[in-house]
Amino acid sequence: MQLAAILVSLVLAVVGAALFGRAIAQIYHFVKLGQDVPAGTRTDEPVQRTVTVAKEFLGHTRMNRWGIVGVAHWFVAVGFFSLVATLVNAFGQLFQADWVLPVIGHWLPYEVFVEFIGLMTTLGILTLIVIRQLSLPSRAGRKSRFTGSNFGQAYFVEAVILIIGLAIMALRGLEGALAGVHGYEAAYFASYPLVAAFEGTDVSTLQNLIYLTAMIKIGTSFIWMITVALKTDMGVAWHRFLAFPNIWFKREADGNVALGALQPMASGGVPIDFEDPGEDDQFGVSQIEHFSWKGLLDFSTCTECGRCQSQCPAWNTGKPLSPKLLIMSLRDHAHAKAPYLLAGGGKDAEGNEKATPEQLANVPAAALAEAERPLIGTAEENGVIDPDVLWSCTTCGACVEQCPVDIEHIDHIVDMRRYQVMIESAFPSEAGTMLKNLEKKGNPWGLAKKQRLAWVKEVDFEVPVVGQDIEDLSETEYLYWVGCAGSLEDRAKKTTKAFAELLHIAGVSFAIMGGEENCTGDSARRLGNEFLFQQLGQQNVEMLNMAFGEDAEEGIVVEKAKKKIVATCPHCFNTIANEYPQLGGEYEVIHHTQLLQHLVDEGKLVPVTPVEGLITYHDPCYLGRHNKVYTPPRDIIKAVPGLRNEEMHRHKERGFCCGAGGARMWMEERIGKRINNERVDEALSLNPDIVSTACPFCLVMLSDSVNGKKNDGKAKENLQVVDVSQLLLQSVKVPVGPDGAEGPEDSAEEPAEATSTS
């Protein structure tokens, strides 16, 4: 028995270690196939990055949001690394059944640790196995986060962990029996039932059982190693190694996820200069090797857990996009094409092969065939990613927020869109109208710029306009960036007027731009038209800097702290705050709910008039997930007397998109259920009197759905969809009746139809 155990274990160990070393080299060379990233963007603040990795691993920061799943996975992950010493111990036991680790020996704290972690790892993997079985796609369909995952690979990994966990506990029991333990001891607190079960067994039998169990533990470990070494695209196994570098190289060193700003378009690791682009600059991604090396690392790290899929609004409404399946498709394609690329293969912009026939002579036929597949294409075209998948994304950020290994889904999707829009001119036709309007009129509706100031005539107080009423903003506390929707869309204009009136009541000095400003470019950028975004953004930054009194030619520079901007649109807020610094525009930007909350806290706005009813608040994605602003809107609602707030099932970090982000505001939904209808159905399940939000896009999408449901008799007629600022104004103002006395007034009336929506 001992001889067989030694031979089997050593052969498997040698083969496994050799293959595993080769696999690591293969993955390294594979990842290096990707483009460089801009210098310093992934390696800055190394100490902070290391702290982030430790915090995310030891704290399981994303996993622990999932309750028992996070706890169970924590023990499995920690057990995998911390119980390596038991593998060393098992090798020693092949040669001497009662062998123990040098120095550590029978040190009680170590033995208690092994007992506890070994037991919890075993219970943890059993828990995860049960959860997987309860969530099988055959039972839950698309609602299962495991739909599309590789079940065979997952079962293999789970079986390996379970066998090793049981082997550790069995070895502990056999060790105790061989040591002659005759009563309960702390060192065997978990395995003591096994110690007692083996009590009285002769020494020879115990030794043979130890040899056998040690061989099972070692053999299982190295069979796993051999298997994953031969299959480097096995994300469910490799993530336990690749997650560490993937998290270390994440976009934000401080641990924040890759949300908020999109990254500038780069080629070969250098941001593209759109005023003078290079002849060889690669616009977006049209081949797998055009992704950065971080992108290829992302694809290989995916563990197929499906947390992104379970939160995706597109997937939840019957559309073909699953962030998980997207990443898996890119991973499988990348690994299948790798032999061709590693041999020097590749095509130039005209589609000519770069490699010589001699270089490709030994490339497998399967890799050559994979190289011919278009990255974006329909099933008939044998495309890797279907166009409907690409254009279903709302860039809401739910996938990025939930991913436990920090995959940057949105960046990869937008990179593919960039090539489709800027090179292929292939995108949904409705979006073309929006782009033309932005190019010609500076707003997505294509309305005359002078209409941006029309709402000012509809209020009974003065609204200073830069360039007309005031020269610049030097004597003004805030620039109110009204935005396209806030100045041109009928429903959003109600928010604009309400917020402006609240600032007037609170005595806050503010001004607005003169109407010559452009759209911030949010929709253009997320659609993929980076050039148009750069054009619109540069013009806006120049106008803003002039408005704040900054003049490059005169050498006048205004501190960021003195350039205060407040915006009612989260998309404008996100773009100006997070993306305009890429264009040289450094401003202090806040959302209107943040300023209103501050004014309420200071007592400059005092809600006194009750607004009766049950309210539920919808988190705008670009205010919540992208910028972590969750509390101010809720505090405003809490401050309004009479309102009873009840949260929808999906809120805050797990909030559900309205369907307008990622330029989807301008594209029709033709597949599955409309996302805004899904969100409104969730709101209606609470039977609210008011649905509130803090974004003009959300306001349009939600009110469109509510009005449709009213027409169908599925929503009560008095249901309102309003911005939180409208509710606050209704409560701050003392109602005045027709006779001049105090009385009821409905200032949060039913939203009117939009000027123009998709």
C-alpha cells in the first residue's frame, strides 16, 4: 500500500507541477498579446494596490454582499491557500505515517486552525454545491445566474475541493487514533468522532489507511492541477490565481470599481490625439488582440459565477446580452485564436495577413479557423459577439459593481462599439439621428440653441445668464448646468424650474450658461463616437473656463474649488465631474440632490407643507452606482412631512436601470420586455402614490411606462412620477388658494408628454 501510494503520488506531482508551470507561461504569453495600456494607469500606487488586493480577498468585499454564499466561499478560498501545509504533511505521511511538519509539529494553535478551516472548507463547498443545485437553469431558466456556465467544469472543481476537505478531516482522525488519543482533546475538536471511530484499530491498518488517504488527497490535488494546466481557459479554476493580479491591476488603485468615467480611446498604449491621429492608430476593437492585456486578463479571470448576469437589466428583460456570456465568449475566442497570434499571425487594416506561410505552418487548423471569425457578427456570419448583444447594454454598471474579480465589462463593450461606430458606421439607425442632431445643433433633439433659455421666461424670479446678465461667474456661488433634457424636454423642465426656484428661495446665488453650450457628449461617448464626444467636450470646457474667468492667453487660472457646478442630470454630472478632467476641465461638481440636502440641513430650505402618500425612489444608475450618491435623495424624501417611503426590492447598489443609459434613450427596444416597464412593474407592486427619481432620463422612461399603464388600466390615475426637487418645492412653499388664503396646491402635477423621446 505504501509503495503504491508513493509511486502514484510522486508521478502525479511531477507531471502536475511540470504542466502547471508550462500553463503559467502560456497564460503570461497569451495575456501579453493584448495592447499596452497608457503608462502608469495600472501600476501607480503599488502599496495601495496591494492593500486593495488584501482587503478584497480577506474581506471578500463583493462576495459577502450575497450572504451565506459569501461566507461559504470565504472559507473555501482561505482554505485553498492556508491548508497547503496539509499537502506537505501528506507527502511526509507517505513515508512515515506519523510524520509531522518540522518546528510546527503538534503545536496546538496550528492543529486547532487546521481542524477549524478544514471543517469549514468542507462545509463551505457543500453549501455552494447545494446552492448551485437549487439554482439550476432547468429550474430557474434565465433567472438562474448559472445559465450558460460550464457545469461540468464547476462540478469537477467542487468535487475536488470536497474530496480534499474530507481527506484532510479523515487524516486528522487517523492521526489522532495512531497517536493513541483516548479522550476529547482540543487539537481534534472537529475530527474527534473519527478518532473515536478508529480507536482500537491495529497500528498496521491505521498506517495503511493513512497511506491511502494521503494518496487520495495528493492524487486529487495534482489531477486537478493537470486538468487545469491542460485547459487554461477554465475560468472556474484559474480565477483563484488570476483574480489576484486582475484586482491588483484594476483601474482604480484605491479599490473603486471601473465605473464613472470611461477611459480615453488609446492605441498601442497611447491615448489617441483626435486633432492629429496617427496613420496606424487603432480606433476601438475589431479583433481580440486589439483589447489591452488587462482585457485579456479580465476574460481569463471570469469565474462564471453569474452575479453580473443576475443583475443585468438587458438579460432580465429577455435580451441576448449577458455580461457573463459576453466575457466567456471573448475568453473562449481569445484562447482558441492564441496559437495563431503567438505564431505571428494577424491582419492589418486592409485585411492582409502579416505572418508568412512558414510561420503559420504549424498552427492548428482550429486556430486558423478561429482567426477568420469576425469579432462582431451575426450567427450567419459566425461572429463571436452578435450585434444585438453589443447594443443591448445600458452601461448601467450593475455587472461591474457585482463582479467579485473586478472585470471591467463596460470598458470592453464601449471599445467594441467604438470600432463599429467610428470605422464601420454600423449601429442602430435611430442612434444616427441623435448623432446628427449633436453634430448640427449640439443637442440630441436637434432643437435650436435659443430654446435652451426658454424656460427662464416661465419663472417669476431672475435667473442670471452668463454673457448676458453677468460677465462671468466670479461673483456667483454656483453655475447651474441645466443640460439638454433640463432645458428642452417638457417633463425635465419641471425639475429645472423647481430646482431653480429652490435655489432662489434659499438665497443661493447661481447663474446658467447663455445657451451656446453643447450637450456634454455622454450619449455620443457611450454609443462609441469618441470623436464627437471629444469635439463637444472640448468646446464646453473652453466655454466653462471662460465663464469662470479663466483665460489661458492671459495666464489667468482659477482654482478648482472656485469652479462650482451643480447639475440636475446625473449623466451631465458624471461627464463634467469625471470625464472633462481628461479634456483639461477641472471643476467641483455636485448633483442637485446633494446641494438640496445641504440646504435642508442648514435650515435654508424648510419643508413644512405635508405631501401625503406612499413614495418609492428609483436610483438613477449614473448617480448611484457610477457615483455612489444614494443618501441625499432619500434624506430629502425623509425631510418632507407626510411622505412614507418604501424601497423597491432592487435599490441602491442593486438598483435596476430605467433603460435609458448607454445611449439607449435614443434606440428603440425591439427584443424582450421594455426595461422601463420592468422597473415600473416593480414599483407598482408596492402600490405607491408617487414614484420619484433624480434624473431627467429616468423621469422620461418611468413616466412613459406609467402613462402607458394608466391607459391600459394597470396603474392608478393619480400616480405621479416626479423628481425629488419637485416634492421638496411642494413642501417648502406655503400653498396659496384661489382667494389668496393658504390652501392646497398641486405643484407635483402629472408629467406632460415629452417633446421628443425614442
